[in-house]
Amino acid sequence: MALLENPLEHPEKFHISKDLGFILEDPLEELPDRYQVWVKLAKNLPTLVEEGQFREEAEQLPELSIDELQGYKEQRLAHLALSVITMGYVWQDRNVKEVLPRNIAVPFWNLSEKLGLPPIMVYADCVLANWKKKDPLGSMTYDNMDTLFAFPGGDCSKGFFLVSLLVEKAAASAMKVIPDIFEAVKKKNSESLKESLQSVASSVYEAYKTFQLVHEHVNPNDFFNILRVYLAGWKNCSLLPKGLIYEGVSEIPKEFAGGSAAQSSIMQCFDALLGIQHTTENGNAKYLEEMRNYMPSPHKIFLEAVASHSSVRDFVSSSDDIQLKKAYNECVKALVHIRNYHLQVVNKYIISPSSKQDSEKGQKSSDDEVKGTGGTNLLIFLRSVRDTTKRALLEES
Ligand code: HEM
Ligand SMILES: Nc1ccc(Cl)cc1-c1cn[nH]n1
């Protein structure tokens, strides 16, 4: 990958697909024989956790060098497998592990550095690289897909990861018009910009419609009580207050945030493209900015190129073309719509199960319980991100 290329003109050089966006196309399902032990253990996680044997099996892994991993797809599959093993090892049961053994920690740390990812499971692992078609000749529909790896909780992780993937795929249809948008602004071509913005708005609405699959495929209690535990990180975490020790890497514990769709490049790409700047007052911008470090480095570079070159908002604001302003506002309204819907989902999948648990236990959940997977105080954060999006609407006069 030539990092000197202009990402906006050659997204394919930044592992961005014109059809699937930031989704890893046709992920590998197996590694070369010497590394297959990682894949095998990660695939057996649900059964071994059920039997209380996962940690013991993980501690038997050989310590392998990452140098024999050939190519980007092998590296992504290896990072995914090691990330699943790490989450299972730390969170297998409520007596959390404070030390990740060196046979996992050393290759995971080294591979993370190579990929520009943190040594923890990220959205790019469990969503963007964690999928296959059952019938390779079939289409990318829920019934023709499966995840490569799962967590305890039955089909909950499959549902959560695959619905997220299909939302990414729906939104990805906007990616192909990004170069046209920058060209249109450069050439001050309002007609072309209007068409491209209308295409972006319809992609976001497609993503909103796909999001509704979550109700069909994710059970709220399994999500809240089981899966959410395994997605949690070790930053601002009361169970691992200093973070996790990566044995063989450092004796000093390291903190990393849990998996979150705040690490979804496509959602941050829409904000960047439209010039929607989240507030710095309450840490929203800082958190979202920090989550860019949890994206594959080529995707982070692409996102930063969009953010630094996007003068779409300035061009539309200064235009007297009302139809152009309407096209821009359609994009913003679509983002507000999906963020409003997302808030309803969060109430159903986190707030309600949390208060149900409180009444059953007769006590208030700890602060962690009402935090998101990314360790944020979720409702304040999500409402604020939605409100900032709404404030980006332009006067249509
Ligand atoms: C059961 C379903 C879901 C729940 C319970 C949920 C919960 C949350 C929570 C608690 C946050 C706060 C930030 C954090 O902790 O990292 C968050 C952020 C976010 N979620 Fe979800 N989420 C769900 C599904 C999805 C899906 C399917 C998507 C899209 C692929 C998504 C996209 C986002 C985005 C982009 C953010 C960052 C804030 C923003 O840009 O609006 N979420 N979600
Ligand atoms: N959709 C997701 C898929 C995977 C992981 Cl690790 C997190 C999320 C998520 C959604 N909203 N916040 N995080």
C-alpha cells in the first residue's frame, strides 16, 4: 500500500473497497498451519468458556513469531483470532485476569503495531473482518452469512456483529461518490455535488433501515448480561483499574478502550465529509478522535484526509442554490434519524436490562454498568452527538 498516494483519489490503496467500504473483502478463514492453533482456540471459545477450560487451553499456546504471517489478510485474521482469545482470557468469568500471558501478549502486541491497531479487540476485528458467506456464490444477506468467531450467549454475537456488518455495507454505497464530491467542490459544480449528496443521504437511510435487523437477531438480555462483558475494555474500568499487564511486553499495565462502533470509520467519515464537528466541551470530540487510533491505520489516514480536505459545508453554506442546501440537509437529517433510532436501541438493549437488573438485585448498578462498551457515559454522549448533528442543519433560505 503506497501511503503517499492521495487517499481521496485512490481509496483502494488504503484497503477501502468501492463496494464494501471499510469492510475487509473476502476475509481469510484459515491461517498457515503453524498459526492455525490461534484460529482453532478462538473458534472453540464458547464451548471452552462453558466448560471453564478456556484460560487453561490459552496458556498452552506456543509463543509464535508473527514474521511468517504473509500479507494483509493473514495479519487481519491473526489479529482477529488473537483479539478473541484475549477478550476470552481476560473476561472468561468475573474473576478477571490482570495479566495476559506472554504467549498471547507478545505476538498480539507486535501484530497490533504492524497493523496500527491497539492490542485489544476492535470493531475492525469482530465486525469488519469476522464474516463469511455460507454459499460463496450467494449474496451478502443475513441468512447466507456467518461470523468466523463468536462469544458466549448463543447467537447474540453473530446477530450483533453481522447486523453491524450489514449496516456498514448499506452505508458503504456512499463511499464510491466521495471522490466525485471532492471533484465537484473543486470545480464548483453544484449540480454534480447535489447528485452526490443525494446519493449519500440515500445510503444513510439504507443503513437506518438495515439497523432494524438488530431486533430480529439480538436478544437484549443476552446482549446486556453476556456479550457486553466480552466487548469491554480496560480503560476507566473498575475491574482492571490500572489496565492489563501484557507479559513479555511491559511490566506496566496498559489501558485500552473496549470495542465500539465509535471505531466505525464509515460513521466518522459521514461526519467528516459534512463538516459535522463534535463538541470539545464534554469530551465527545476527544473520545471520537481517540477511537480513530482503534481503526486500521490506512482507514485512519483516509478519514483524516476527508476531514482535512472537506470544504463541502463551506461551499454549500456560501451557495445561493436552495436545492443544494436541501441536498446537504437531507444527509444531516438522515444521520440525525439513525442516531435517534440508535438511542432507542440503546434504551432497549442497555438501559432497560440495567434497570431490570437493579430492581432484581435491589441496588443501583455500578457506574460501569451504565457505561458503553467504550467506557463512556453513554446516554449523555449519544444525545450530545445527535444534537451536534442536528445543529449542523443549514438555513434553507
Ligand atoms: C444492540 C445494539 C447496540 C447497542 C446497545 C449500542 C450501544 C452503543 C453505546 C452504549 C454507545 C456509546 C459509545 C461507546 O460506548 O462506545 C454507542 C455508540 C455508537 N454506536 Fe452503537 N449500539 C448498538 C448498535 C449499533 C450499530 C448496529 C451501529 C452501526 C453499525 C452502531 C453505531 C454506533 C456509533 C457510530 C456510535 C458512536 C456514536 C455516534 O457516532 O453516534 N451502534 N452504541
Ligand atoms: N456495533 C458494534 C459491533 C461491535 C462492537 Cl465491539 C461494538 C459495536 C457498537 C455499537 N455501538 N457501539 N458499539
